[in-house]
Amino acid sequence: MAAGGGPRQWSSLPSDLIHLISTKLHDLSDRVRIRAVCKIWKSSVSISDPSPCLPWFVSCDRDNTDEIVYYSLSAKKTCKIHCPQQRNSCFRGTAGGFILSCQDSSPRSFSLFNPLTGLEISVPNPKEFGEFFVVSNPFQKDLVVIFGDTQDWDETFVGLIRPGDEAWVIGKLDMMLYERVCLWYDGMCYINEYGTPTSIGDATTRSVLSTVPPPPRETGPLSPRYMLKTCGEILLIFTHISCTYKFEEIYFTIYQLNKVGENYQWIKVRGIGDRMLFLDYIRSFALRASDFSGLRGNCIYFQKFDYGRLRMLLCRHDLETGTTEVLPNFSGDWSTWMIPNLSESN
């Protein structure tokens, strides 16, 4: 009640209190709603607030790219975003809330597209590349990094560009990518092929600085491997599938890259503590569960193709209990993680 006995007006709440409340909202859609209450609330909640934001699992069908579907982990629901300007596009990956989009034309045309604001930034065509994929830090929106091969698969390149640049910075790597898992971190390239040493290369000098002996060969059927950086550590994750391909029988083994003397080696770890891993066939990352309410650590979120329904499904594996569950969501034939942002500029 207000001092005069009448009901308190929501607009009279102190701005610093509104801002504090907004930092506890880790789904971007909740921040949009709180900004829509009134002008005072809108001015109190910044769209570029540095408080952690949960990733969205975004998806679309390759023949229907003008409709993007996203799944919110906190709200546990699926929503759709209509993007008619992206019709007949091919999505190559995400970087800092943007989708790298390719228009199927001759010659190819590229752009960085924010599905929430509609902001679209033209990007030069990386002509040196045949096929490529985005490996940028998902939280960094001012730098796009891609790995790829030439049309003949005989050379490997890394490309870097910042929105607004007129050309890509291209570097040739003395390592091949075919059927390998890759990681870009602080200008270093980590490339691993199952059963072979991991190559650590410097994108600036374009040379291999070190090779790491492979971890012990895993037994049983294996699905794709993943590599990511978390809390200053490099992790290599193996997915184990059963002969029956049942989702509930999937489990993971995790190795951490340690430096012993002058050399590196992969050391097996039993758990990841407070961390949550978000795995992607192209690029993976991690967050701390303690930064978000309602989520638990020591878990892995990953996508798995369902051959029965011909769809990618989003799953969660609990490393402590060893159990896997399928999360209720729609997924098209192209899916990835995106850190959403409402910024009107790059």
C-alpha cells in the first residue's frame, strides 16, 4: 500500500530495484516483458545488460528458413520468429546473437542477421572457402571466425571478420579438417580426429605449435566428439551410444587438456561440478548453473538426430545419475545454440 493508503503504482518502484530484479531474469523474453510494463521500467532495464543470459536452442527447416523456432530452457517452451527476408537462405552458424546467413545466389551473398531485431549486416563472400562452419565465441558479437576447406578439400583456412569490414582476414592452416572436431580460442586452433593426436595451431603464424597424444581409445559405438573451453580449461567429450540407439542409454566420457612439464596430455575427469555443457556439432560452450535459477550443474545439453522422426532432438544428460532425457521441443533439420541479444547495433 502507498503512504496514503491507496494501491502502490508499479511505475513508482525505484529504478535501481527494477534493475536488480531484471538481473535475475535469465531469459531474454522475460527482459522484453519487464521493459514493456511502462516507460520507467523500460529505461531501468538495459537491453545490453551484462548479466548472464541463457542460450536459446534455435532451429529451422532448410526449405522454410523464413520461420525460426527457438526453445527456452528457463520457460521450457517453444516459440516462433517469422523472418520473411531470410526465405531461401542457408544458415551457417551463429555468433553473438547473429545468424550467418547465405543467400543461394550466384555469386553467393552473406549477411549477419539478428532474428529478434531484424538487423542485417552485409558480409563479404569468403571466396577461398568451399564448405565452412562458424566457430566464434558465442558470446562475442564483434568477431566472426570460420574454419573451412577449399572446394577440392586439399587446403584448410581460417577466416576472421568484424561486422562492417570490407574483407575477410584469411589464413591457411597446416592441418586438415575433414571428419575432425575443431575449437577456436584466443587465436589458437585445436583440431582433433578420433584416435590421432590433437593439433594445436597458431592462426597468426599459421603453424602447428604442438601435438597432443590421443586419449585411450574408447570402447563401444561412438557418436560425434566435441571440444570446448570452460573456466580456462579445454575439454574433449566423447558420446557413447548403445547398439539399440536408445536415447536413455547414451552416456559421455570427458577428458581435460593438462600441461605436464613441456608437454600436453588428455586426463579423464569424472564430473564437471557446477558447469553445464551445451554441445553442438559445430561449436560448444559452457555456463555455470549457479548463475541461473532452476537449472542444475554437472549436466550436458546436446542434440541427437532421431531417425524415426527425421528431426534433431534436444536432450539433457545428468553426469551424476547417468540418465538422459529428451526435452520437449520442436527441432528442424538445422539446429544450433544462440545467445540472443536485442542490441540494435553490431
